[in-house]
Amino acid sequence: AQSVTQLGSHVSVSEGALVLLRCNYSSSVPPYLFWYVQYPNQGLQLLLKYTSAATLVKGINGFEAEFKKSETSFHLTKPSAHMSDAAEYFCAVSDRRSGGSNYKLTFGKGTLLTVNP
Amino acid sequence: GAGVSQSPSNKVTEKGKDVELRCDPISGHTALYWYRQRLGQGLEFLIYFQGNSAPDKSGLPSDRFSAERTGESVSTLTIQRTQQEDSAVYLCASSYQHEQFFGPGTRLTVL
């Protein structure tokens, strides 16, 4: 079974500071990994995804994440936080079974990012 | 183009009533997923449809929950005899290959 752990349900940073949101996963097969962002009263928007190409993945809005197999981690970073980054962030893993088409996602519980002026 | 749409956006119902939630996927997306997001929790997988194949119902929490989809079109999620623990946001996603695109969700409140 797959699982995702997001360390820190709430992270607060100052505007312009580094953003680091942690995600660790467990999976019995090579995974696909995703970060989604959810703004209040909205659906989820894909920030970035890892699908076995480059281990450092760049996404939208200046975010990036690095897949580290040895650490089973996929932490999300952004060098300089902006007020508009305040939202909830979800890490998710899906099963990359060959020949299958069901990529159901297993999500972490989310991290609420607050950006202080 | 148009994204995934869901209706209603909000639904308040009384305990014991049945509710039906609707999802309109992105045209051409063969796969469709339903998830549930309870307060303070991540999303939980409910059910998966792929074309005319048998759906993966492994995430449905009880037999009060059911869903239908005809071909690659609209899907409906039905909850019978609603209970207070069913209160949540129900999100639908349609998918092309391994990337899922989410709708805005339906917020269900069971009084």
C-alpha cells in the first residue's frame, strides 16, 4: 500500500523567505509523485509532477521539487515566498504499474502555507 | 478549453436523505475519479472509471455510496440515507494519461 506523510500541517514564512514543504512517501513500486495547491473554496491545481525523468522537477509559480529515492522524499521548495502563495499544498503519489491505467492518487493530509508581510 | 465542472457547488441536506452529485469531465478524457475531502484531511479515493471497463470501487466507504458513468461522459455520485459523517467536499477529476484535472468540488453538509 502507498502512503504519503507531509511534515507540518501549518508552515508560516515571511514574504521573500524560502519556502520548504516536506513530503515523504512509501510505495512498493516506482511512483509518480505530484504536488497540488488548493486555494480557498477552489479545486486542486497541479503544481508539478515527477514521472521518472529528471529528479529535479520545475513547476508553475516558481516552485520546484526534488525526487530523492534514497530518502523517499519529494520536498517542495520556492526560493522567495510571495503573498499569493498562501494556500494549502498537497503531496500525492500514484502507482506506476506497467500496463495499468488506474493512477488513483494517495494524498498527504496537506500543509497550510501562511505568508506574512 | 472548459475544465471539469461539478454541480451543485453546495448541498445542505438532512440526515437520512439521498443526494446526487454530478461531474462533467473534460471532453476526451477517458478516465474519471471521485475523491472525498473531509475537514482537515487529505483527499480519499472513492471510485475510478475508465471508458466502458468495470469501475474500481475499492474506495467507496459503504454500500450507501454508488456512482455511475456512461462511456466517457457525465458521472453521478449518489449517497443514500446520508449520515453526518458524510459531510465533506466531494471532488471529481478527469484524467488524460497519468495527470488528473480537478473540478471545484461539491461541499456536502448533512444536518
